[in-house]
Amino acid sequence: MSLPSNSCGVSMEASDLRFDLPGLSLEQRLRRWRDAVGDHLVDVDMRAPSDAPVREAFTGSMTVHPFQDGSLTLVDAAFQRLDRTAERIRRASTETALLTLILSGECRISQRDRVARLGPGDLCLYESVSPYRLEVAARTRAIVVTADRASVEAALGDLRPFVAAPLSSASAPGGLAANYWNDLVLRLPALDPMSARRLVAAGLEIVSAGLAVTYGHAQPAGAALTLRRARAFIAGNLHRESLSGKMVATAVGLSERRLQELFQQDGATLSGHIRRARLEAARQQLADPAFEHVPIGRVADNFGFPDAAHFSRAFRARFGVSPREARAASPEERNGLRRMRNDLPSRSSPL
């Protein structure tokens, strides 16, 4: 995982936070946890399970080691449920990948219709850009690592196949990753900031490799891997109006000119791929009954088209129908639109 050349490593000293101070009510402990998780990890809604003992829920501690683009946190928690909601995602200004490794106890992480049940030594990745739920029963100790989502995707590719996909300590890749993180945490106080940060990045690389091996997503080499990383970054950032070739090139560690050359060698253009990806994502949302209440202008804006008229023209040029007609189409007509789209030139077209 690449490190910015101007990075100085850890941005501040570790913070020790405790939530079981005498005299604090359950509501006070909950607020302190919610604020601390929001400040150091990601913003979430929090509540105690209905059967949680009042004296134990939201007790525990956090020791946060912050880095320029992430953190490593030792968490000791009990009886909590954390929900990353659509509203929290909408208000977020950053996109984060998270890794949780259980040291003792257990937790459950749900995201993208998958559920990871983690025990001691088990770990999994999840991300801040789609809703998730994390549930802790009884006393649980864990390592939680946060990193820039684009950097993790640059190492692993599209994160979606891997979120809430557990890496068990009983497997060779999972055991290797768990041993690495356990050892790193023990040695972290003796490391200088730059060394610590580089070793955290190396640990995320080990997890990425372990997930790829475990779930059968072998990483291609050379230009093919770079293109895969670029396309994954684009797919995860279509909502950004500012998404550009320069931004994609920075994420994959190439000059914009060199990345453009790789796309051209593959029979496309970088800007054309971004434009096609935006239009296809918008088409899918317009065809999804779950989003029929969302105005077409909002759908366009969600995928980087703030000008509704421009979006309508581009959509018609690509699919042969207007966005309104695509939304109103019957399922059979939508299938025909999909077949028509698949028959269109996918690489040489400027759209």
C-alpha cells in the first residue's frame, strides 16, 4: 500500500480513553462512546442490546494510535450495537476501509448481505461507504484499523466482494495475518512513527493477499492489475462530481498520462470509462424499484451529473431512451435495454 511521499507518519501521540468511570450513567457512557468512535473511527449510531446489563453496557476503553490517513485502535468493549446508516454515509466527507481483528470475545459484522461472525484471531474488512452493523456481546477486545478506502482498493481491487468476508485464524492466510497484527501491537510503542506506519500498511497488504487467496480473487500482474485498481477506484467514487483522471491516477500511483496510455492500450479512454460507468450506475438505479421515489435529478447528481439536462442528453445518447423512459419501462423493456447496451461498442466509443 503506497505511502504519500510527504508523510511524516503518526500525527499525534496515542490517546487513552476510558468509559467506565465511576458515576457515569448508561446514557453518558453511550454518548462518550459514540463521540469517540465518531472522532477516531467513523460516525455511527449506537445502542445497547435490549438484554444488556446496564452496569456493563458501554464500559471499557479505547487506545488510539492515529496516523495521517488512518489509525490503529485497541478496543475493549461490551454490549454494543453500532450502525453505519445511510444518513451517516450521506454526511461523511471521507471514505474509510476498516479492519477488525478479535483478540478475545466475539462480534458480528454485517454488510452487503453478508454476516461475519468473528471469534479470537478472526478478522474481516468492511467499509464506510455502505451501511453496516457491528454487534458486540459481553466483553470483547479487538484491534480496529482504519485506512483510506482508495488506498486499500489500490492493493486489493474492488472491496465489495471482500467486505464482511471473514478471514479465520484457523486458515493459513488468516493465521499469518492474525500473528502479524498481534506482534505489531506488542511492538508498536517501541517503533518510530514512520516505521510504525509502514508496518501498518504492510499488515493491510497481508490481509489483502489473504482475502484474495481465500476467496479466489487472484490478482493479475502489471498493467492488468493497475487497470483493475483504477476501475475499482472509479466504481467506488462515481458519486464525486470531482472524479477525474488525475484523481484516479493519483490513487493507483501513476501519472495521468501513463494511466491514459494503459486505458488506450486496452481499447478505451480513461475519461470515456468514467463517463460510461457513471451512466451505467445511473441506469441501474433508475431501473431499481427501491429507488423509484428518488427524483431523476437526484439520481443524476448522485453519479456526478449536476446538470440534469446534460445528464438526459448523455443518457439518451448512450441508451437510446431518456432517463424518464428508462424508469417507466417494463421489466421486459428493461431487459431489452440491457441487451441493447451490451451490444453497443464497449471500448472504442467515446461514451
